[in-house]
Amino acid sequence: MIELKGKNGEAVQLESGASGFELLKKTGVQDPKGIVALKLNGKLQDLSRPIHEPGEFELIGIKSPEGEAILRHSTSHIMADAVKKLFPSAKVTIGPAIENGFYYDFEYPPGFSDQDLAGIEARMKEIIKGDHPFKRQELSRADALKLFQDKGESYKVELINGLPEGEPISTYQHGDFIDLCRGPHLPSTRYLKAYKLLHTAGAYWRGDERNPQLQRIYGTAFADQGDLDAYLKRLEEAKKRDHRKLGRELDLFSLHEEVGPGFVIYHPKLGLVRAVLEEFLKKEHLKRGYQIAYGPTLLKSELWKRSGHYDHYRQNMYFTQIDEDQYGIKPMNCLSHMLIYKNGLRSYRELPLRYFELGTVHRHEKSGVLAGLFRVRAFTQDDAHIICTPDQLQGEVLGVMSFVLEVMDLFGFPVEMELSTRPADSIGADQDWERAISALDTALKQSGFPYQVNEGEGAFYGPKIDIKLKDALDRKWQCATIQCDFTLPERFDLSYMGKDGEKHRPVMIHRVVLGSIERFLGILIEHFAGAFPTWLAPVQARILPIADRHHNYAGQVADRLLEKGVRVELDLRNEKLNYKIRQAESEKIPFMLVVGDQEEQEQSVSARIRGREDLGKMTLEQLEGRILAEARMPETKSKPTRREVP
């Protein structure tokens, strides 16, 4: 007998070799069908696998994040089975679970169309009805290779050959379909209740455009139909809010093949929104003791070699030749900020130094991942680098976290936090990485904000805190990040004179609040469905005279608002009033101000607010008070930081 302990401390005696199903019976779970897997001593496994070791266990519910991932990955296997039955010549590659769904890539030169999805779904339904258990089997490398070679599945053969020697190789089978997979999976196909195939797309094997082109099918699955219906409804709403669609309809931005993929052209309306947003960022940074800096777009490649970018980030950079020297177009702004610091002797009295730059960077993103404003090749970051003593590090990290939370609160975005640790491809000493991870972890604990750890997902030069916002459709977006770096100060020999009169090495924090301005604007467009809050709206008010004789008074109202700093337009076209109102509504203008005989006589306006009923008549003084309250740029609650001469 072995003893297992649950999360709540309950002890269960189990015969060695019994399965997770036996454990379920012992625990007396009310809804055993709602449990899809077991976590034993921190490792996920199928309910059907025998248990031989004592320790701690956790039952994984189908609606938990881990349970949903298992559900979706199992659905990808069922979909691949259906595809192979309908299209026998298709070769299978990989089919992972992803956020809110799954995909599976196939080599099938004729290609799939969205019209094929209905037939694949129908075949999946038949497979699910068969109630086939997912059976795991471990194979030797030789047996695994022979199995998939005999099936003609060359991509599986390549995956097996790429596995390290000695690593267990397992397959999963339901019905007559066998796939190479680590698992775990659902107990059987019948556990799948609610699923939907969404669309097809092209993809490259291993994400490399030099490799064969594959056909990808995306889908999603949920524990019940209600959750699936709610998700599909959100998808429909997301289509309406798509920033590329709204960008065309509202004349905000454009992308042109003749310019090049991934390079955005701002039209005047979005250009104005960006200018207002950048003014807000400058004010908030200055208030917190940041100093504004600017660095060149081109820097010699020797600098990028010294920083480590040339060895670890070169594939994402652009280079050019000037005279005899090679230059790199900056993908990040940190090098110039270090050179500013290095330009003179520094004392501990000067630290922390906070350099802020709205810097435009260029990164070579693969054409297949470019997506409107969300993924581009040239973008501007609200980038800053804080150079401080090791003793100041934790306080500065907490200060940045507070800054991000205050800004996100102004936009109405709830956030989640993640700590990402050292990746395999990295630079720097183990001791420095340990110090950096410890500093970020301690700051997160001190903040009291819940967070999760992403092992191996940090930057190549340091660990980071990623702050993800949630939009109106409950989607998560990575924007703000805080990266702790002991390595680049070492490589660039940054130092300061300490209280002891000796030289010491500072620490550098790389951080952004909004991240890519382009990406954040895309998020804002979709979050607000194009209806920017009044302070950000390119046109805050439009004045609509009823007839030609009201043009003069309409101009007077416009001039009065313009003097107060309101962004206002006059609509003097010879069109019916209802048409003008409808157009202003479609252009998402916050205030529509109608003026006619009565309004001119009373020195008033009849006001409408975007998407809402009429406000009725307002005096010009009342109007100013109402508009200015909404049009004024907001401020965070932080008090200004004093800067002292060192």
C-alpha cells in the first residue's frame, strides 16, 4: 500500500499499481466525469496510468486551466483522426493546445478550405460517439521509428530523431488512430462535449519559412456548450471590433505592399491620438523623475556585439553598410542609454537615474506573423532604463509596477503578472541571474499581487516581470514588462563611486509601460470598438447647424470651444440634420452639438453624446463644463518626484 496526500491534507491509502480511477473512487468525488487527469508530485498524468509512488496528488478538473489544455489537446487528436479518415494522403505534424483553443498542422498540398471544416466536424462527432479510450504506450526509439516510418509519417520520424537519447517515447491511441505524444489526455473521446473548428491557415514546419508549407486547422473546445457559445459570441464581437476593419472605416491607418509588410502609415486621426497618448506618457514620466533621452537609429555593429545582441538577437535585426563599417538598426533603445550614463563619472548620490525615450525600433518579424498594428516591423516603445544600486533595485521595481497599475487603471484594464526566468539562450553569470530573479520575485511578493512563474521565458540578458492587461472581450495582451539586468552593465563597464570611495557596478532595469505604441493603439481600438474616450478622440465635438442661417452662430460656438482646447469640427454641408448625426455617430465622435434658431436665440446648444440619448439644451457655460471635464487629459495619483543636484 502507498499513501497519497491531497491538497487539503486528506490522506488516501492505495494499492501500488492502482490507477487514477481507483484514486477517484477513494476520494469520493461528487462529479468523477468532471475530472480528466491527475497531478502526482507535481507531474500531470492520465487517470488510467498506474500509481507506484507515494506523495502529493491533485485531481485536475475539466474546467481548470490545466484541464482545459488537456481537453483541447485531446480534441486536436480527434480532429487529426477525422482528417486522416477523410483525407488519407494528409501527413500529420503537431497539434498543440493554445490559449482558448488548439490547432493541428498537416502536409496536404491541395489545401483545406473553410468549407471542409463542416465535414471534418461531422466525422469528429462519429469518433466521439465511439467512446474510444485514449491509451498510452511507451516504445523504444527503434519501435517508434518503425511504427511511423511504416505509416509514412515523415514528420513524426523527424520529431523522434530529434529527441534526446534516453528520453521516454510515448504514443496515444484512440480507436485506430495513433499519434506521437507525451500526454496526458482525456480518459476517452466521449468526454468531449462542445467543440468548433474555426478556420484554416498556412504555416511552415517548425515555424521556419525555409521549410515546407503546411495547412493549419484552428479549433476550440470547452467543457460545456454554454461556455463554447459564450466564446463564439466573443469571437463574433471581436470580428466587429477588428482594428484593421475599424482602421479602414474610421480612416485611422493603412498598410501598403509597396511600402513593405509590417510598416504602418498613420493617417491624421490616429496620428493625433498617438500624439495625445505620447504627451500623456511624457508628463507621467517627468512627474516620476525620469529624464527624456533620444538615441540614434543606427549604431555600429561592434556595439551590438559587445551587448550580446549580435550573437543572440541578430536574426531579428536589420543591418546596413556605411563606408567601411557595418551598422545595426536598433531593435531596442538600451545601448544609447548606457552610453549616456557612461559619458561621465557617476556617484551613488546620482542614483537611481531614469532615462525615458519614445524610441522607434525595427525588428525583423516573419511575414507570417505580421498582423495589423499588433505585430509590425517598425514600432515605437515608451522605453526607459533605470540604472540604480543593487540596494535600490527592489524599490525601483515596485515603483514601476505601481506606475503600470495606475496607467492601466486609467484605461479600465485589469492586469495579471508573470515572472519569466532564464532561457536556454542567455548571457551572464549564474550568480547574477539568481540575484536578478530573486529581486523580481521578492518585489512581486512584497506587492501582494498574485503571479505565476514562466520557467525559461526571460530575455537573453535577464529575467522579467510581464504584465498582461485584459480588454473588454476578456482577452489578454502582453504590454508592460520589467526586466532586471546585471549583465549589460558588466559588458559596458558601468560603474559608480560608492559611499566607501570605491567603484561599484550598478544594476539596470529595462521597462516599458504600454510597450509598443502601435500594439497598444490596436488594443485600444478594439477595446473601445473605435470609440476612443473623449480625451483621446481625434475629434471631440462636431457642431451641426440645422440650416445655412445658423452657420455664423455655429462658428461662434466652435471658436469658443477651440479657445478652450477642445478638438472641434464644423459640419456646414448642405445635408439633412439626421444624416449629419448618423455620420457623426458612425465616426464615433463623442459630442454632437445641434444649433438652430432657438439655440442661437438662447445662446445654447442641443447636445447628444455618442451612443446615448439627447442631453437636451445646454447653455454654453454648461457645455464647456461638461466637455472640458471629459476632454481633459487624465493624470495618475502619484505625486511629482523631486530631483536633487548630486
